Amino acid sequence: MADTLDWPFFEDRHRRFAEALSAWADTTLPGLPHDDVDVACGARVKALGEAGFLKAVVPAAYGGLSETLDVRTLCLAREILAARDGLADFAFAMQGLGTGSITLAGSEAMKQRILPGIRDGKRIAAFALSEKEAGSDVAAMATTATPDGNTHIRIDGEKTWISNGGIADHYVVFARSGEAPGARGLSAYLVEADTPGLSIAERIDVIAPHPLATLSFDACRIPLENRIGGPGDGFKVAMATLDIFRSTVGAAALGFARRALHETVSHANGRKLFGGTLGDLQLSQAAIADSAAEVDAAALLVYRAAWTKDRGAPRVTREAALAKLVATENAQRVIDRAVQIHGGLGVTKGVKVEELYREIRALRIYEGASEVQKVVIARDLLKTHAARRGAR
């Protein structure tokens, strides 16, 4: 990663942040709990907060690092943490994703109430968008938000595959409020975890253990002041949030891929066979070269998207989609090669590349599956081309 930090995408503040986080991660993460996923995730949030690194997920007005969320810093953090500890990356990412909507569209009172606790690692955040029949197709959302008197909203329905489900202190919940058909009739709400009517319907076990759950809302009554943004602004709020954090998914994949490449080179140099090393074989060298090319290509797209957003672009939909698509797909290939080169060790529980193989798979699905990213990229290019033809 040292070479990457010399690229013109970065400023000295980014290099200082990366150096400090890398040193902290190397000394602190190995000593944190690992067995119980809920305890382990909570410990990582607490440690990141106490060390000051969660300042990256809140604006300076609430004790954060930058005036607005700096996407390059978020990406660096996720790359660094993912290369060392997938659950630490998850913990950091969800503190940002679970409060990004509040940062972008929440009331001042809501920001003052929520963001300092997130910064200090004293609150755990969650983002509740997906449903069983409304994952990629957000407009198909069935959870409802209906008026309950003049001052409250009633939420009914289910959300599933919710990261930090069961351990979060609050959920940013998207529901159908009915101002218009489809995506234009959604609104966003802050729901505290102890609100009556909100329960954990199911905990979900996945191949790389992270805290996930299905949430049930049964006449869950919240104050109208807990709405994030205006009525019917939910889709806009969700997409603006993902516009910031989608590039960071690519950064996490990049971290996994870098670690896999490091493990591959180390193993190839040390594994003795046929009178030499595994790395002496041309097929091994070809695999290493392919992986190195894919890592650098992913890094360029991730940090191009982050830099573009930080320069003030209102939306980076295509750039972020390209970054996530290429970085996650490339990382899957890099890690698969690492497992292959490790042979039997590569599928042995407790070996790093086996862990990476399980960690990377979800990144090609969440925050927009690879197939969805292809649609986003193609539609943006077609729309841009049509607009240019029309302007002639």
C-alpha cells in the first residue's frame, strides 16, 4: 500500500492517517476478542472509537476529522482494516453507513444526539434498507410508515440481512410513506433499538461471521421528528448515502486482495518443491502477475472515485459503481488464486487465505450486486451519450 499513498489522489493528511491506523491495527486488533461475533464486533467499535479513528465517519462539527465526510479517508481505513481483520473493517464501515444518512439529511438535533456517540464508539449503528423481496429493487419495498396522530409515525413490516442487527443502538429505516408510486414514495427514519414494536425476528448466520439479523416492525411508533429528510425523500437519502459508501466497499475488497497477494507471494517464495520453490514455476509467476495487475487496477478505480467525490462532484454514481464492480470481482479472482497456490492449506480453517475466501464473497452482493453495478454503469453511459447527441 505504501506505493499507493504516493499517488496524487492523496494529501499528507491521508498519509498520516494511514500510517497511524496501520500501526494501531497491527498492535491492537490481534488482542481483541474473536470467538463471539457480537462481543467481537462491539469490542472493535469501542477500540476504534477510543483510538479516535471513528472521527473519520462524522463531520468536524460533531468532533470528526473533516468538514464533510472524506471518502478517501474512509476508503483508506477500510482497505487497511480489511487487510488485517475483516470484522474490524465491518465494524468501521457500519458506523459510517449507519449514520451517513443522518449526516447528510438529519436534523441538527438528531445529529447532536447521535453522532458524538458514534464518534466515540459508544453507540453502534445500522442501516435497514433491504427486504426479502426488495433487495436490489428498492422500489418494491413493502415496509410501511403511516401517520399515527399528528406527531408520530407507525412502522410495520420486516427488514432482513441487516448488518449489526441485534447489537445496534439505532437503525436508519427506510419505509413506504406513500407520497408517490415506487421509489418516490419512500421515507427514512431513525428508530432506536429499544423502541416498542421493534424486535429481532431472526439472527442470520453467514459464511464469514458478522452480526446480521431480520428485524420485525409491529406497530412500531416513533416521533415524526425522527424522519430523516423530507417526506418521500427516502430513496434520494439512501442513494446519496450509498454514493459515498459504495466506493468504500471496493476499498475493503482491495484490502482483502492485497492481503491475499501478500500471502501468495510469501507462500510461493517459501514452498519448496521440484528442487526449487513454488515461485520458480512459470505458472505460479503468471498467477502472481495477474493478481498484481488486478490489485492495482482496483486501487486506481477506487481512489479515482473517492477523489472525484471529495473534489465536490454532487454524484459519482458511475465512478463508484465501476470501483465496486471491478474491485470486488478482481478480489474474488486474486483470493481464489491464493487458495489454489496454497493447495490443501488454502482450504484449511484458520489459514488466512481460507478466511479471505469466505470474507470476499458477500462484497459482490451487498450495497448493490455486481449485476446491478453493470446496469448502473451501462445506463449512465447510454444516458450521457444520448444527451451529447441531443446537444449537437
